[in-house]
Amino acid sequence: MPADASSSSQPLAAQVSAEATKGQIRQANESLILEAAEKVFAGAGFSGATMAAIAEAAGLPKANLHYYFGNKQDLYRAVLARTLTDWLAPTHGITPEADPATALGDYIRDKMRQSALRPHASKVFANELLHGAPVLKSLLVSDLRALVRDKSAVLDGWVAQGRMAPVDTTHLFFTIWSATQTYADFDVQIAAVLGQEALGAADYERATRHVTALILRGCGLTAPD
């Protein structure tokens, strides 16, 4: 090996390591800001939320928010886009070769898990829809519509093969969304009826078993153990 080979590679390795560290820091800060923004937007709405309040909730200087997201509108769009992306990701398991009970059960459980872990994100999303989806409308009529059409076709295939009972597969998705997101959007109502201050892990586990079994039975399926 030439004498200068190792020395010339060290600066490059250090540069790659520094860039990787910067990327990790950026990702961590963006995630922190988005989580804080979810809480503030959920509590105050878009109009009532301020970048200063979000910065305080994130524990970061206000300048950091503007560096990563520019302005409140950009941050709001990022919150909504991340929520929709995370909600759609679990549908990847709904494929023609998958077991219907397993695929649908996994999807329902994942949606319930997200309601439990990120209720503020669901509230922001619901509030956006209640106001006519001025920011999300284009994504709803393009990405979401296309995905539901594709996944409904998979379910229709299962029905045609006798692998699940005949159901309106498009409306099945609406049913799953409403049954799972209500535990985030209307958690106060549910907790009040249950006589509790808030919903806990045991409540979500009970609800998940109920929703999963109920929907799968309606599809002529049995929830996997």
C-alpha cells in the first residue's frame, strides 16, 4: 500500500462520519419538532398554534423550527403528510398471497397502536378533514384514493376465491379507520364512559381485541391467536 493511502483515506472517512452524524441530528430534531407540533396543533388548532409555542414544546430555539420547516404552514403540512404516510404503511401487508385474517388483523392492530401512541396526530388529521381538508385534499384524491382502490382489489380477489365473506371492500376501510381512530379522536368521551381520567394500555389492549374480532367476524374470518 502506498505510504499516503491511509492518510488520504482518513479525511474522507471522517467526512463521511461527520455527514452521517449531521443526518442523524437532523432526523432527530425533525422528529422532535413534528411530535411537538402534533401536540400544539391538536390543542390549539392551526390558527391558534404558534411557532414559539411549538419551539417551547420541543425544547428547541424557535430559529431551529424555521431552519427545518421554514414557516408554520410548512410544518403543518409536514405533520399531516407524516401522519398519512404512517397510516398507509401497514397496508403493505395486504397482498394477494397474504392470509386475509393475518393481514387485516395486523392492519387493525397497527392502526390501534398508532391511536394509542400518537393520539395528537390523529386529532390534527381529523380537524383538517372537519375543515374541508384544504391542505390534504390533493393527497386524498390522489395517493389515498389510489391506495384504497388497489387494496380493495386485493380484498375483492380474496372474496372471489372464497377466502373471506363478501363485503363492500372500500367501505371496509372506512369502517376500520372510524373504529380505530375514534380511540384517539374521542378518547375523552370513551374515558368518561369507562369512568376513567384517561385511557391506559389495558384499555387499548381490550379495545384492540374487540375491534379486531368484530371486523374480522364481519368478514367471515377468525382472529389469529
